[in-house]
Amino acid sequence: MAKPKSTPSKPAADKSQPAVSTPAVRGAVRRPAAVAARESSLPELFFAGAMGAAVIALAGVYSYVSQLTLAPIYGSAPAGKYHNAITLIAGGVGSLAHSLVQKHANPLVTLPILTFYIPTIQFFLFKFSYTLGPVLGPIITETLTFAPLVGLSVVVPGVFIQKLNLSPRLKQGMEQGNIIAAYAIFNATKTKLEQSMPYYLGTSLALTSIGLQFIIAAAQAIILPSKWIVLAIPSLLFTAMFNHHVPLPYNTGLLNASLKADNYTLLHRQESLTGYLSVLENTDAKFRVMRCGHSLLGGEWLPHLMTKDAKVSDPVFTVFTALEAVRLVKKDSHKPEKADSKKSALVIGLGIGTTPSAFAAHGINTTVVELDPNVHQIAMDYFEFPKKVNTVIEDAATP
């Protein structure tokens, strides 16, 4: 009987063979610790702080420029009444809601573009100045222009700090100190500019309110470079072609085209030490006036002004004629009255020069003290103020 063929059995597993690693086993293997990130160097800290401080300083400059822009429309007092409150609210919102601002606005990109568009936004808002009035007008205008600029500017230094590789404690301390530093830089810049800039206003296109607006925007674009800055080009083109607040001949022509409907012509305008100076002529009622902001410095009736043989002016305000009556005042003295040629007169503030011109016409030795040299020049160019009258360009209030 044949024996059944035996089936060879499988060799036993070699106990010395290494076991196949499973995911669980691989996970249990300890990995080397990650290399710690390099902390930011001192130059990097300085650069971030300088860029943040520059953005805040530019916001302080814009605080002053915003008031310059609103003053000719609403007057300097109404324009400045709620300005500080708007600044504090905007800065507070930017500080408290900085996370939301960074998430939805990206201030590093948005801030320069917004600044380039502010003159265009103001141009359209100023068309509603009569409806808004001197109280709501400045509030609404700055809420839609200056307030967003401040809010975004306050966030920018914090963005620079967050990009630094610092210890959590140092980063938190810098973010907290950033608020105090921003407040100090903003106010110091604004105060310094208010003291020094008026003496240079109007000396060139760059040193006008609209020129300074675009200089600030350009500076922001340099500090915060972005490819999206090309979006500001439409505002630049619109301002150059259609914004009649730009003090250039073409834009002044646009302004006169709109003033023609009210029978007015703008002869001269200039931003200066004492405010926004302008000379307007009414072609219907036939008079010419000089304005400084919302104040009328004086005016004359055109038929009399155009008469070459006229010895004295014919002002639109009779009070200036009445001032000439000071010559009729008699002293309580037994001395004989002096002749006009031996008398002297001192006039503080020139205006268009009605009163000092009248004194000079009578032969009185007249001296005028005027703060603004441009007021003196306009009085000579447009109101026939005599050049022979001694005029001192100085602040009469200084000791």
C-alpha cells in the first residue's frame, strides 16, 4: 500500500528578522525638536519703529491739512469745532478694533489709496456744503475722509510689530506702548506744523492744502509700497482735469465758469499766513471784494475804482469811510491845531487799505502794520493802495 505524499510544511518564521514598523510604531518614534526661529535684530526693530512713527507723523500732518481744506468752505471755527473729537474717536476705534481692521481693510495697502482719493471725495462733498451747513458739513466730511485715515494709520505700527520675531512679552509691551507713542507723535507733529507752516503756505503749488494732500499720499505710498497703488491714478487724473480747487489757471477757469451763473468772477486766490485769500468781482452789482476765509476784509464799488482821477476810494462798507472822521476830533488843548502834513497816523491791519489811503490822501504821515505780506500785495494790485504809504509787515501783537 502506497504511502501518502507528505506536504512540506512552511518554514517557521525567523525570530531574528526585524518586525515591520506600523504607523502607530512610527508615530511613537521621537522626532528632533524644531529649530527655534531667529529673533529680530536691533536694526529690524529700529526700521519697524521708524516706519510706524512716519505713518503716524503723516497722519498728524494731515490733521492740519484737513483743517486748511475745510476752512474756505465752512470757516475755520466750524471746521475745527469737532475736529479733535473726530480724531480721538477714529484713533480709539483703530486701536480697539485693530484685528477687524487688519482682517477686512489691510491698512498697508488701503491707506495710501484712500489718501489719494480724499481730495476727490471732498470735491463731491463740498457740493452739498450749503445743504449740510457749518455744523454737519465738517463732521460728515471728516468722518468720511480724515477719520478713516486716522483709524488705518493707528493700526499700521501694530502690523509692523506683529511681523517681528520677538518674545511674547516684548511684543505685547511694544503693542501697548505703541498707543502712547502714536498719540505723542501725532500731537507733536500737528503742533509743530501749526506753528511753522503758515509762513510758507501758498509760496508754491506743493505748499497749498491740495498740494500737501498729495505729498502726504505719495509719502505713504513710498513707506507702504504696493502694486495696488495704480488704483489711485483715476483720482489723480480727476483732480488735475476737473477739480477747480486746484490753484492752477485751467482749474481756475473751471471755477469761474461755475461762478458766472451768480455774476461773480474770481480774480485772485492764494493760501497765505492769515488764511485763504481771494479777490472776487461782481459783474452785475459792480463791486470788488477781498475775502480771507469767510471774512470780508473790504471792497470797493467798481465805477469809482475804475475812475483814474478819483482821489479817495468808495468802499462798500461805509464804516471805513466813517473812520476817516477821526481827523475831525478836536483835542482839549489851547495849542493851535496842526496841519495835516504835520500829523501822524498808525493803522493796525491793512485790509484793502481804505482808511490809510484816505489819511495819506490828506497828507497825513501814515504807517500801517500788517501781518500778512500777501494782503499788502493784493491791496496794491487790485485796490489801488498807494505804494508810498509806509507799510510794516510784522505782527503788531508781538512786544
